[in-house]
Amino acid sequence: MTATVGQQEGILTLSLPGKGMTDDEFFEFCQLNRNLKIERNAEGQIIIMSPTGGQTGTWNLEISAELSIWNRKYKLGRAFDSSTGFKLPNGAEYGPDTSWMLLEKWNTLTKKEKQKFIRIVPDFILELRSINDKVERIQEKIEEFMEFGCRLAWLIDPYERRTFVYQEDENIRIILFEETLTGGTILPGFEVKLSDLLVE
């Protein structure tokens, strides 16, 4: 099997001939390369990204910690870190930087299904832009999640100090770091001010 390899903006892409990997083969491929972040788009193209730098890593941890603390308090669902993969109905398999789903959805999965990439679209996803990321590429991924039932998404851009907020049937809003981000009806009571949270 010969793959076509491409590279742009620090991202390596692999296009496999024929039908490419099966779901089980792709899952195993990801398990064998845990030091890399690996995703697959709807066309079956494998996207390989290197680990993030220190600044992005600490920022992502701070945001994820806030979501985890909120979730522990309200106990409405399950929160996931960036190593969790979700399989969308179009065949794409992505791992948002942070995500969350209602407990009712999580409980519909069998024990075996919980061990694999999750086949239920989360209710909330968060993507944190890294220094080499293009905003447009992240927006395309978020729009796929929204198309298939995600109800709230944040694209945090620490370099422009703004967050793109996606909600069901609403225009994209831009919230500046000095303003308070809220989870609305999806994450009731969840609030963060990124100017206080994402410090260098």
C-alpha cells in the first residue's frame, strides 16, 4: 500500500489508495502513535500533527481544568481531553482540544464503545489555535461538528485575543478576551474570562 504524502503549515497528510484504513485499523494506528495527534477527514485523508509547544499546552490545560471543575460541580455530562477521538456521520474522525457531552448521550454507549472513538457528536467543543494553525482550517472542522449536531463551539485565538462562538441556528459571534465567555443553556453556569486565564 503506497500513500501519497503532503505537508503544509506543520501538518503532514497521508492519502491512502483504495478505501484506506478501516475504522479498527485507524484506531490501532492511532494507538501505536500516541505521541502524535492524528485525525482523519471525511475523504479518508489522515492528518498528522506534532505535539503542541509549551505555551499552547499550558493554555489548553487551564481551559480544560475550568471545564472539568464546572462539570464536577454540576454533574450534567462527561468532559474529554484532546486525546479523545469522535467519529462524525460523514466518516471524519477528529479530536477537539476539549469537548463535553450530556450524560444521557454518554450512557447510551456500551462499555466497548466507550473504549473506541466515540460515535456520538459532543454538545460542546473547544479548539485552541496554535501559533502555526490557520484559523480557516479550524473553522472548517468546527463547522463539520456543528453540521452534525454539536450545539456550542468555541474557537479561541490567543494571538488575536478573541474567541469565535458558534451556536445552533445563530450567526458566529466574536467575544474579546476582556469579555466573559458563557456556556449559555448548553453549559449552564460555566463562565470564563480568558484575559485572566491565558497569561504568558
